[in-house]
Amino acid sequence: MQTMRGVCAGMSTKRSILKRVHSASRAHVSTRVVACMVFMLLTMRVYAQAFIDQDFRMYDTNGSNDIAQLVQKLGMTVDLSTHQSLELKDDLVWSDYILTGNKQKLYNRLALLHRWQNYGFTVRSSYFGTAFDNAEMTDINLNPNSVNFIKYRNRFMHQANLTGKYELGFLALSSYAYGRRMYSDPTLVYSETSVVLEKINDDLYAGAEVVMKLPQDISCKIGVDLKQHVGGSYFDRTTTHVGIGIEKDILSVFNLFAATTIYNSNQPDYRDILTNQVVSELRLGHRIVPELAGFVSYINRSCFADPGEDIYLLANYLRAHLQYSMPYDLSACSYILAGVKSRPENLDAFHPSNTAYFLETDFKLGCGLYLGGNMNLMKEYRDEYSGKLTYHFNPISEVHVQMTQYDSNQGDPANPYRHTSYTIGTQMRF
Amino acid sequence: MSTQKKRIVIVMAVIILIGSLFSAIRTLPFVDKYSCVGCGDCTKSCPTGAISITDGRAVITDSLCINCKLCVKTCTYQAIRVPK
């Protein structure tokens, strides 16, 4: 009887999950809209490129219930004319269970983008709409004065974007304006009557930048970014930046890029020391032979209160990739990639130090079959090992199965980082 | 299964069928927009200048592409794919 009850409870849970997925898609109807438009445009013989990616993943955790995850991405790009294109995208993400600190989530994001380009002008307009159906509350810092006793549940987010760019020889001018509206359900954690719970939050963003190319492969830029939170000035922000960069080819084998940008922000919740931030980047790419490619990059973020005062380190990022493509695969898709990502000597409160070493391979077996493996070692967090078998049923579409093992490096045997995932998915391009 | 659901299944099946026919004739490399980080390594390796970075992502001009696959070998993010 107990077992029967358990089975019934399990079935009921699955039914409720399916209902929630269905209700989210019904709420937004974007998947159907995209599917119908793809079909319509294909039948109208408009030149379009479309893709459908789907992954269904089951997690087998240490001592916990099984977890399911579904990721579905649909998209299409249509060339309306020589100067115009239209892009449609739809992402559905459903994750069932709290995993390594992540909450259960279900959202559907629809994007519609239009691009017009002519006479050196490029104008893009786009709309992003996201519908959320999360079971749990999300901590969002919408009201800084009452962050500890108000919890929010996201419902919808609408964002409209307009960007423009004009290129004239050595000069490039660009500007943007975004408007965002978020609907959420706020809930008081403690009884506090003096707080007004805002269900709708509006943000406006605007900015402009001028980039000038100078002789000797040097370029410099200057720009401004504005943010205004409608209904309250606490999150208003004005940021100006100025930067300089250089890009050089060395011996036709190496490529060097170096740049520094200084940002000055004016925001009420910024501490003085963060008012001025400096981001410096150094990147050395190399291609010694066609089969061997890679790069080393270093990014440093520092800050200071006023010119002439002490400079403080915020974060360091170091990254290196080295890839060898197997000559026997004429499609250049068999490779070995080794790399490292490191954040050494960081300010722990800003970004804790961390290092990851990774190795990735994919080998052609023949008859459209590829066998791949992946290893990702993060000594501060966890290690990941995965194997993947891919079958290409036509030149650019595939079906794959993947198994990934996660091991925790944090010493707790019951840690949810320790689990195995099994994935089956497809990637189709039209 | 409701009539509406049946319609959606039929539409999806037709899309996949038509897509398979279209994709079978494609031979040139294409960019996976989810994987591309806009580093620009592919633009430097392309001998015909067929690749540009637009909105932080690589874009291949098919009419200029000679299918040499140098960009595929250069991209260490596996963001440029080629029909296999």
C-alpha cells in the first residue's frame, strides 16, 4: 500500500510537472508562434536558416531524488532583402529540482530581431519577452531598503531595444536605447506594513560611443551609458568611459591585442572606491600551423576612488586555449583541445580565486559517428568527466547521447555536486 | 491528444522533414551563435575576408567563402561548424 501510494504520488508529481510545462508554453504561446512562422516562411520559399536544439537530461544524485531538465531552443534567420534580415528565437528551459544551489526554474524566452543595413548605417530593433513559472521565490534586489523582508517571484519581463551604428572610414558612431518592464509578485516575509510592494518595475537604458581608428593599428573610444529606474532614483546610474587599444600581427603567426578602458560611475549605492574602474586586457593569439591554434589572454580589473589615490585590485582573469585539429578528418571536426582558466589573487569578496583545467576531444569514427570526451577539473569546487556519442543523420543535423560524472572537491560525501547526468538530445539545422 | 496538439506535432514533423531536405544541400561552414564569443580569431584566419564580427558574433558571408575550413580549425570554442 505504501509503495502504491509512492507510485501514485510520483505519477501525480510528474503530471503536475507536465501541467506546469504546458501552462508555461500556453501562457506565452511562443513555441507555437515560432513553429508556425518557420513553416509559413519555408512554404513561402523565403530564404531562411533555422535550428532546433533539444536536450533532455536526467540527474542521478547521491542520495536524492532523480532530477530532470529540459532545454529546447528554436530559432530562425530570414533574409528579407539584401539589406534586411529578421531573426526569431525561442528558448524553453525547465529544471525540476534544487541542484547545487540552483532553484527549480521554468521559463520561456521569445526574441524577435530586425536588422537593416545600408550606406554605412546599421539599425537593429528587437523585442525580448520572458515568461517565468518558478515554484520558488527569487531574491531580487529591487528595493534596497527592504531587501531582507521582501521576496519576489518573477512573472514576465518585456524588453524593447533599438540600436544604431554608423561607420565612416576611421570613425564609428554607435548608440542604443533599451526599455525593460518586469512583472513580479512581491511577498512580505515579515509583517511590515510601511513598505509599498511594487508589482511592476521599469528601467530605461541609453548610451552612445565613438570609436576612432588611428594610425599604427591603434584605436581609441569614448562613451557614456545611462540607466534610469522609473519610480525611484536609487538605481539610477551614469557611467562614462574612455579607452585605448592596439592590435598587431607579428610574423604572420601571432596576433597581439592590448587595451585599457577606464570607467567612471555615478551611482548612489557605489562605494567611493568603486567609482573609477580600470579594465585592462592583453590577448596573444597564435596559429603556427593550420592544424594548431590557440591563445592566451589576461584581464585585470582594478579600482580607485580619485585620481592620484591608491589603486586596488578587484580581479584577475587568465585563460589559455590550445587546439590541434586531426588532419585525417577532412571536415576539420576531429580535434583535441586543452586549456586553463584561472582567477588568481582576486579580492575574495568580489570574485573568489579559482582555477579550472579542461581537456576536450572529438574524433570521427566514420559513417557519421563521432566519439567525444571532456574533462574539467576545478580543484576549489568539483571535477567533471563526460563522454559523448554523436550520430549525424544528415550533414548538419545530429542526435547525441552523453554521460557526465560530477565529483565534489569540497569533502562532503553527501554534497549535491556529486552526481551523474544522462543526456539525450538533437541539434538540427535547416 | 487534442486537435491543436496534433496540429503542432504535424507542423513540427513537416518542419523537420523540409529542414532535412534543405540542410542536405548546405556545404559551407556556419556559426553557432550560442557558442561564439566574438573573439575574432576566425576573421584573422579567413583568407578571403568572408568573416566579420557583428554584434559580438561572427558572421560568414557565404558568397565569399571558399570552404577551406581554416576558420573551423582556428575556433577553439567550437562555434564554427561544418557539414559532416
